[in-house]
Amino acid sequence: MKAPSIRTQEHLDFLKPALHEEKEGVVLEVYVVPRAPCDSVEELRNGRLLLRVKAAPEKGRANEAVLELIANYLDMAPSNLRILRGNSSRRKSILLQNFRYNR
């Protein structure tokens, strides 16, 4: 398990209110706005990271875009991310597999 890069550590510091540990690993709580003009990581709202994705919530496209956006933001492979809860909801819990952070 690799340690977070400097860039990732800065992002983790920002994300701490939206991160928690469960038995599966570190979980990131997000709120997703699909059909946005562009993909973006916005702000923290009510303990969740606000994400905007261009993709429509059809056939899993928005979920794929969410995982890709988080992977790029945290400098990790999309294959290390999994939606634990909220596949068909704007509120999602994303498992960051093989990931560690200092609280």
C-alpha cells in the first residue's frame, strides 16, 4: 500500500470531513450532480464532497464518471474505487480500496 503523494495529501486534508473508516476500508461520502456543464470537484456540503459530472445517470455512465473524477483527484487507479452505497442515488459512499490516510 503506497503512501499518498503530496498532492493527494493536500486533497485529503480538504476531504477529511467526508472521509471515514469502515470495516471494508476508507470511505468517501459524495453528493453527485449529473448532466453538469463539466466534470468538477466542488466543495464540502453537509459532510459530503460535491461532485459535478457531465454524464447522464443512464446505464451507469454517471457512476463511471464519478469514479474516474475521484481517481484523478486522488491520483489513484479507478479500479481501486467501488461504490458501496448509492448506485442509483445522488448520495454515494465510495470505498477507496488499498488506501490509507492519517486522521
